[in-house]
Amino acid sequence: MPLYEETVASQWCAPGERLLVLLGPREGNIASRIGGQPRFPHPPADDVPELVPIKDDWPELSDFAVRLPDDEWVDEPSLAWFAEAPTAGHDAVVAAGYLAAGNGQVGLAITDRRVAVLFPERLLVTEQLRRKGSAPKKPGLLGRAAKAFDNWLDTTAEWRVDDAVISFWETDRVPQWDTALVGRGAPFTWLVRVRFADGSRLSARAGNHDHLAG
């Protein structure tokens, strides 16, 4: 499913901000290697807003690929993203946690000012309750209210052309990025590799609808 460049540029970017990279949602797991230790799947961040239930039917994840060197994790079909860093506090690992929390519906944007993990606002429980005019007055009621409205929650999980997006996480430490053709054998796989200033790296399988500035 595409993450629409025009929508993000007009609704999320600030005036004069230039969108350089936009990686759309990927249906697959995210794994990581932190200080040489693999994590599969990578654990989600615990401070994201409550999301509507989103079903997935991804292949079961094995630990084989995350133990391979360099970019050979691409030979594991259930993986879509991969983070590498010396410690859990590095930017790539933090971003990976928010990517994992979005259950395949997140995107990554890089501009000339910042990098961010983006999510469609429509798939937040609070936003759907607000649109229905039934937002709970107390935060503690949110979970029970969401269950009460399961019959109308929009769980199609499709990134629509008019969807507003929010940042799950962002930083002004703008990273560098490149693409590479990797894999142990044909068919090879194109990767988009994001290199953060702290030395950590976040990689994703290239998608047909990705935006990569020339």
C-alpha cells in the first residue's frame, strides 16, 4: 500500500521543508541486532497511542536470518525492516520500536530537517472515537470504550490518499541514506539503508511506492 508523497508533503511537512525519502508501510516483521545480540521480532515501543485492531498474516519469523552477517537478513521473507546498533539507545533502535508498534502500517520519512516514523491518524482509537462523537472523558475509559465500538472501528488498515499522518517519533538528527542490491543469490533484493549520525543503521526492503529524492 503506498504512503502518498503529496499528502505527507502538504499535511505533515512544514513550509519550505523538503521531503527526501518516504518509505511506505511494509507487511512484515522488524528485527534488530543490538550489541551483536539479535532480537526477533524487535519489541514495540510502549508509549504509542492505542491503535485499532489490525490483522496480519505475515510468515512466521525464524531466528535464522537475524544471525546472518551484514544485509543477508533479506533472505528471511518475513522480515521487512532491520536495525543495527551498539546499544538500545541509538536512533535506529528507537525508531525500530515505533515501527514495530505500528503493526505494518507505519512509514518512515526523511526531510532536510528531520526523520520521523509516521502513522495514519485515522487508525488511532482516539481519532475514531472523536469522529464518532463518542470520545471518553477520562483516559482510563479508553480501552473499554474501544471494545464497545468494535462494530464500527475502521480496521481496513489501508493508507488512504486523504489520510492525515502523525509522528510516532522524530528527531532533527537528519541521517544519510543509500540503496544497495543485496542477498546471497538471485533474485537479489534492493535495500534502502538509513545511516544515523550515532553510527546506527535502519534498513528496509525497497518498495514500489517509495519516494527517494535523486
